[in-house]
Amino acid sequence: MTVSENMKFRPSNGIIGESFIGDWCGTCTRFLDCEIYPRAMLHQIDEPEYPNEWTYDADGEACCTAHVPVKKCGDARNG
């Protein structure tokens, strides 16, 4: 299967899911108030409630388009 930027992403197994959650949700300032993760867990990918934010980037990598990175130590000095 070829992926495109318009396709929704759904982890194919628990390991991929844990990695995605750690990489995206775990590093996002919105995580505690975010409804995307629960919607992804509650709905099937073909249901309208499944998050459009979980998709693929131009390189075919899974991503979350709502991601707002948490600042790391030293980021304030860098703008």
C-alpha cells in the first residue's frame, strides 16, 4: 500500500501505537487536554469521528498535524 498525505494513520499494532504516542502525544503541549488520542482509540479509521490529524507527511511518515512541541531546556534562549 502506498501512503499519501491525505490518508489517515492508524497504528497497525501496539508497538507501533506506543511509539507513535510517545513520539507525538508524549511531546505535545496539548496532550493533557487533547481529544485526538481518545477519538483514535474509540473510533474506527473509517468513522467520521476518527481524527483527521493522524495522517502521513510528504515523506510517508505517520504524524499528527495538531502537534505543538513541548519546549526543551534551552529553547527559550533560541527564540
